[in-house]
Amino acid sequence: ETGVTQTPRHLVMGMTNKKSLKCEQHLGHNAMYWYKQSAKKPLELMFVYNFKEQTENNSVPSRFSPECPNSSHLFLHLHTLQPEDSALYLCASSQDLVSWDRLYNSPLHFGNGTRLTVT
Amino acid sequence: GNSVTQMEGPVTLSEEAFLTINCTYTATGYPSLFWYVQYPGEGLQLLLKATKADDKGSNKGFEATYRKETTSFHLEKGSVQVSDSAVYFCALPGGKGGKLIFGQGTELSVKP
């Protein structure tokens, strides 16, 4: 049990579909993140939320739409994706955006990811 | 900005062999340094960390020493096991708060 739960674990979708990825954390953290992990490429930070407010969008295409209704839940809404969007999407959380920089505890707690395949 | 470079994999070792995975960094100041591990089918989890120069982080038999002279944070283990097969990521803070910069990952495969 990682404290960060992602659903579904696997998702196959066509390019015209609309689907959503869900992330839930039970750690009392205030910051949540979406990362994209593709084969042979470094982890890519997509979005950062702190206290439900988006603080970072790393030039992510609009076909990816994040939503953070509260500090415990984070969604990634997907529509009209491309085959190159196939990847492992990882959610993470941290206490907040300030304290982790002092680094007395693990700065990021990750979920097990959603393996997305776009056909 | 801050950046990190780690050796490319895959690294294949026999059980009980000695492991070194190199990691070097460029950074403003002296940020904390981390090693994360990703086991097959799972997300990343923190393996160890060091918060200042000359600190040694250790966990599960793995060690890494924060060396500011060589800007390195190499991961070592004296005797690897099959269960250590995973992808290892070196990381450090970068930019504004909330951003952790990861290396490209080094895949380790340990054979019995």
C-alpha cells in the first residue's frame, strides 16, 4: 500500500474516445502531480497542484485536462489522444511545495501508475 | 538550472556482484540528492537520500555519498540480489518549489 492509489491500472482507448485517470492519496498531502513515463525517455512532469490550485503546466497539449477537486483527489481527463501518448502515467503527492524542499521525509510518494495504450 | 545525468543501462549482473550506478549533477547551491527505485509494474519509491555534502544515504544495503568535489552521488551495493532488479533514478530539486528533476533511469537486471 503506497498511500497513493491510481485507477485504472491499465487502459486501452481509441483516438476518438474520452476517458479519465483517477488518483487518490490518503497521506494528508497538499500537493499532487502528474508525470508521464515513456519508454527510453526521462520522466516528464506534466502538472502540479498545490492546495487544489494548478501551479505548473509544462506545455502539455490540451488533449490532457487535469482536475483537482480537493487535496486528496486528482484526475487526468483524456480526449482525442494520439498513439504517441501511450505511456505509463504516474501520480504523486507531497506534503506541500515548500516543506519538501527541506527534505527530511520523502519528497514524493508515487502511485503504481496507469498503463495507457492509445490505438 | 539544475540537472542530473546517470549512466545508461541496462546493467546486467550476477547475484552477489558489486553494483555501481553513476550519477552526476549540476546545481545551484547544495540541494538534497535522492535515489528512487521502480520495481516492475510499480511506481517510483524513495530508496535513499542525502541532504548535505559528505552525507551518506543508505537503505536496504544500498549506499550513496554526496560528493560536492566531484558533483556525484553514485549508488552502490556490495552484493546484489535478484530482487534488486528494477530501474533506478537519481534526482534532485530543480526550479521552483514542487519540481523534482529525475535522471533518465538505469535498468538493473540481476541473474541468479
